[in-house]
Amino acid sequence: MLLYYAIATLHVIVCIILVLVVLLQSGKGADLAGAFGGGATQTAFGSRGPASFLSKMTTIAAVIFMVTSIGLSMISTKTESKSILETTKGQASQPVKKQSSAPPVNVPTKEQIRMQQEAAEAAKQKPEAAPTAAPAAGKETSTKPAESNAPAKK
């Protein structure tokens, strides 16, 4: 565990150094000729002079950054971190106990459904035989009580 914190601290320090070294470097064509478009040279990738101290420092910091990144990755995978699937694997095999107070739902069988459908069709056919007298009586009772129940306003 102490090794992890030591590498993590070194990694943060190298990150800060790498950012600062890159920001301190001047870009290609940063001289006065580069400002007026005269920075083009005969080589494809710019002039290649001797490497400065900052460019060497950038290379060293980048290598240390990569090594510490790989080291932190390897150390973190060796710890006993498990995925969510591994931790719930044992729990999922156990049945869940339901503690609801609701009664169990009764699912009707095919025969019960068929009998209910036949009963509904038979009930539907019986009222169709005498619907002529019912609407006439319904119309009379619906219009007269509405007029008689209305309170008289004075």
C-alpha cells in the first residue's frame, strides 16, 4: 500500500513537471522571421538543431509519466477489487423471499375463461330480446323528473 502511494505521489509530481516543461518551450518558428511567414526551412519537419535542455527534460518526464501510469495500473489490478457481477453472483443464486401482505393472485384456467365468455355472450343475448320497451320508459322518466325536480326560483 505504501508503494502505491509513493508511485501516485511521483506520478502527480511528474505530471506537474511535464506540463510546466512543455509550456516553457518555444514553438518552431517563434523567431522574428516566423511572425512574417519566413519560418519555412528546407526540411520537412523544421530545422533540426541540437536538442535543448527543455526538450530532453520533456522526453524524460514523458517516459517517467508512462512508467508510473503502467505501474499504478498494475498495482490497482492486484488489489481485491471485484466487479459488480462477481459480488452479486452469490446473492443472485439465492431466492428472494417475498414478504408482502397481498393475497396470491389466482390465474383462471382456459376452461374457466371459456365458461365466463359463454356466460357473457348468453347475458348479452337476453337483454337484446326486450330492448324496445325499456328506452321508451327511460325517456319519459328522464324528462319529467328533471322538470319536476328543478326548484322554483322566485
